Amino acid sequence: MDEYQSLPAHCRKVSTVRLNAMLAVLAGFALTAAAAAQSGVERKEVRLDLASGGTIHVVDNTGSVTLRAENGHQVVVAYTLHSGKMQVDSESTPDRRRIEIRADAVADQKPTPDEAKVDLEISVPPGTSLTVNTATAPITANGISGDLTLSSDTGQITLKDITRSHVHVRSVMAPVNLDNISLGHVEVTSSGGAVKLVDVSGPKVNIATGSGDISYQGDCSGVGDYLMTTHSGNIDMRLPQTASVDLNARSVSGRVENDFPLKASKHPMFVPKAGSSFAGTSNSGSSSVELRSFSGRIRVTKQ
């Protein structure tokens, strides 16, 4: 009689339950691995050296692009392929001053939209000049610094905790969210995507859309020039009472509303007209703020 048969009945029952549970877990692992293999999902990582003040160019049409800060002089590229029909080429010039990262289809392959997805996670050194172009892939940047140029047709663009950087954002219909951008030169152009700014400040902030709405919440600090223009979108600005601004707003045919305490400007750029324009200063008026629209509504309220 073997050892199992020699065990009391209740012990044999417990052993059987444990064995079945273990087999179920192993079967689950096997199914997960088989599903991953069948779907073609594959994650890889590449490390590239970048010279101080170098540039990085990224192209990834579908999937996602996530940008993070990295100490030192290495660029870490982690990527996930959703099929074997896609590949990521990453290479640097001999002088290590330029790195190209490109997601594209393998030769003679025609991936479906789902198969063509490539998720990129890129960690970059501070002060890097970075250009990212996508079609539908969302772009997320957190805590990085440098000269940043981000462009997407429809993928949402999100920047957070960026300091002392030149930020250039271009979108067709992609929504753009900027959060906690300080001491920056910020330029956003969008055909139809909405632009949302929270605590964005710096020497120069320039936002322009065709039909996309613009919303701003913050104090316009930085002794800067703030210009927000739209053709048919709406502009909503919320300022704290401590904001120090010289503010004027005009719309050709849209409604203009103000619920923020302003003093009359000593040297107004135009004669204010109720319902379509206003001008004034708050506190010392250290930052210049201009709001312009053709047919969109403009509204300024107290935060």
C-alpha cells in the first residue's frame, strides 16, 4: 500500500483538494501564457546612451506613448508589441547626440488596427530635446524637462509637472490637458481639440484653436504674456482674487462675460463694449492676458 492510501480518509480528502487547487493555478498560468503567445503581445526594453543636450525623435501611430524622467544620460525604451507584425527600431548616431525611435510594420506585413498597436514607455534625461509624433496614440508626459514638441491627430495629449521647459503641442482633434506647468514657454495649436490648462504659468503662454474650447484655471503668474484665441470655440478662465493681471477680452460676434473684479485700465487698447468686450487690471497687473474669439463665448470668473 502506498503512502497516500495509508493516510486516513480525511487527510486523503485534504490532500486531494490541495492538489486540485495547485493544478488549477498551473492551468491558469498555462492558459495566460498561451493567450499571450496567441495574441502576440511581447514586451522588450532597450537602453541607449544620449549625449548631454541631445535630441530624441519618436514616431508611433497607434498604441500609446508615455514619457518619464530618468537620471543620468541613458534613454530607457520599454515597448509592448500587440502582434508579431510590428517592430520598434531604436538607434542613435555615432556621436550619441540623436536617437530615433520608430514603431512600424514588419516588411510585407499588413497589420489590422489592433495588431498595429505599440505601447512605448520612454524614460529621458533632463534637458532633452524631444519630438513625438502620433496619429491616434495618446501621449502622456510626466515630470520631464527640456524642449518638448508633441503632436497627435486624435490621441489625447497630457502633460503634468513640467518645469522650465519649452512646450510645443499640436493637435488636429486631440484633446490637450496641461497640469502644473511652471516657468515655461507654452505654445498649443489645435484645429478642433479642447485645451484644458490647470496651474499653467510662465513668461509666455499662447493657446490657439479653431473650434476647440479653451479652459484655464490658475493665477497667470510669472510676469508673462498670456494669449488665448479661438475661432468658434468657447474660452473659460477662472482666476483667484490674488491674480495680478492686465486683462482684456474681445469677441467679434460671440458673447463676452466677466465676473472677476477688475479696475479700469489706464491705457486701454480699445473702447470696451458691453457684451462683446471688456478690459481692466487686478492688483499690480504684472501679467498681460488677452482673450480673443470670432464667434465663441468668452467668460472670466473668480476662482
